[in-house]
Amino acid sequence: MKKFDELVRVFDKLHSKNGCKWDKSQTHESLLKYLKEETKEFIDAVNSGNSHHMAEELGDILLQIMFHAQIAKKNKEFDVEDVIVLLIKKLKRRHPHVFAAKSQESLIRGKKIKLIIANWRRIKKTERLKHGK
């Protein structure tokens, strides 16, 4: 995680008083085209089977995530740590067969993968209803 901490520091410096004017002028809206472009480039890399290119494009997607989190941090909305915390909670909530106190190990045996997927969809639907989506 040392490298991730370094990445956070790089973004803080880019957005500091003496940082990059272009970076600091960006908004969520101005960056959307780059997020779309980088996502498409990652899909192309997957389709080509080039793992080095895939890693590079995932880095570009991470760049976009960091950028949006930095903008939100500047606006006092959230930061990249909040994004990570929410992702961890979501992964644990949607994988009760792995993280629940009472293991649901029987779900992951044999053809029970269908039950895992059905449970994931049910949990996701419940979350959407709860958040009005």
C-alpha cells in the first residue's frame, strides 16, 4: 500500500497551490470524456489479450478515479479513502457466503454458484431500493 499512499501524495501535490493548473481546473463533467475513452481502451486491451497494455489501461482508469476523488475532496464531498471504505462495505455485504459470521459455505459448492449470483442480485436490488435508484 506504500505505492497507493504515494499516489495520493502525488495527487495532493498536483492539486496544491503550486500544482498543475490544468489538473486543478478540471471538473467531474470535463473529465467524463477521458473516463469513457480509458474504459474503451481497457476493453480493447482485454480483447487483444495484451496483459501489459491491460495493466497500463487499468492505471489510466485508476487515474480517472483518483481525479474524481480529488475533485470531490476539494469540494469537501468525499475522498479516495471514502471510496475505498464504501467499496469494502459493498463487497462484504454482497458476499455473505464469504464474510457472514455464519458461513454459507454450502452455497459455493458445485452448482450453487447460481445461488450466489441470485443472492448478489437480490442484495443489489435491495440496496438500490434503499437508496432510491
